[in-house]
Amino acid sequence: MYPVAAAALGRVLTVAGMMATDMKSIDNVLSIIVKGDGPLGNIVCVARQDGALKGYVNNPQLDLPLNHKGKLDVGKAVGRTGTLTVIKDLGLKEPYVGQVNLVTGEIGDDMANYYWISEQQPSVVALGVLVNPDLSVRASGGYIIQPLPEADEEIIGSIEKKIKEMPSVSSLIEQGHSPEGILEILLGNFDLKILGRTPLSFHCDCNRERLEQVVISLGKEELTNIMETDGQAELICHYCNTKYYFSREELASLIEKAE
Ligand SMILES: [Zn+2]
């Protein structure tokens, strides 16, 4: 994954992780889909309430020059026109779906806009990813701050002022600040209490059965075509790059199921 793609995916994964751990129960799943008109293509991230995360971008090897501030140009990669969709599967009959138009494609601004438009919640969303010259990720993280409805205007004002004076979240992480340390810098003057911690981890729950369903959903005609031209099929999970092979015999039995 090239730096600008890693930065874009890292920002969406970070915010997805924070939003998901805010949900109620362990089987709740949250997805964020960013569809911009930029060359990166779509960004898709899925996060569980217990902190398990996965995600991908359509074009991970996108390379773009730095923007005028010398930063990775996530806005250009994502595009400034398009949609950001949040899907919350809360185990109810229908999932909750909220969608807004992109504002800058930088993700942080777009998520703050999502909270305001879709959930009527004023929010500060800070997200940042630093990438090393060897393409490994040096620092990645973020924070979301949301006042309760009865919050004091004066306190909100002083937090806003504090945020403007703060270094970027990625440079705070690079300097070695923990999440608690960053909160202490931001909110230490306001009787900060840490109420919970959820570790985040990569986890892909793909399996052969699920991929079989994907193959079946192609339909009889398409499957017959694949079997006659290629004699087999190979599917690669977007999230973890696991390869799944389907032999001619297996395709034949899936075609029967498709019927
Ligand atoms: Zn997978």
C-alpha cells in the first residue's frame, strides 16, 4: 500500500474503530464506505464493537505528489465529490444507514459533517497517519470530541481554542503520547475521567462458506461461463488477501445451488 492510500485507509479505520466501540453490544457491526470521485476508488472499513477491524481501498498502489502543505494528499486521492455512508448493524431487523456528501475528502472533516448532518451531533474529529519512507506506518490515530447537549458554551469555547493550538494528532502519537496522554493534553483541565479502554486489532472473518455464497450470487449463466472458459475460479478476500480456489467440480455443484 502506497503512502496516500495507507493514510486514507488509516483515517477511516481509526474513526470506524472509535465509532464501533461506542456501540452497545458485542455483535454490533459498523461499516463506513467512502465513495469519492478521486483515483483511490472506494474505501470500505468494517469495525466490531469489541475493536476488531478490517478494511480495504480499491487502488492501494496509488501514488500522488504531496499537497501544498507538504502533506499526503488524501483529499485529492479520495476526491471532493462523492458520498460517505455509515451502516450500523445493531442486530435489529434493518440496519441504521446514514449518508452524507463528501466535504473535502480528507475524512476528518467529512466525519464531522456526517455527525452534524446525520446525527445532529456537533463534533470535532481529528485523524492522522504518518507513513515512513519504507511505506510502513509510523503513527496513526485520532480523537472525536462531542459535547453533551447541556454542555457549557464557555467550556466548549476553551476546548475549541485548545484544539487549534494542538499539534496534529499524528505528530502527538509520533512524539510518543498514548491515547490517555493525548486526552490529558486536550481535556486535562476539565476533570478528565477515563471510563473504558478497548484494544483495537485487525481481524478478518471471511471463510469458505461465505465466499461460496459470493460465487453462487454470480448466477448460473456467469458461473457456467467461468467453468467453460477457465475451468476453475479463484477469489481473493479484499480484506485479508486469503485466496479461495474453486475447482471445476466445486463450480459445478455451486451452479446446481445457484439454480
Ligand atoms: Zn478475509
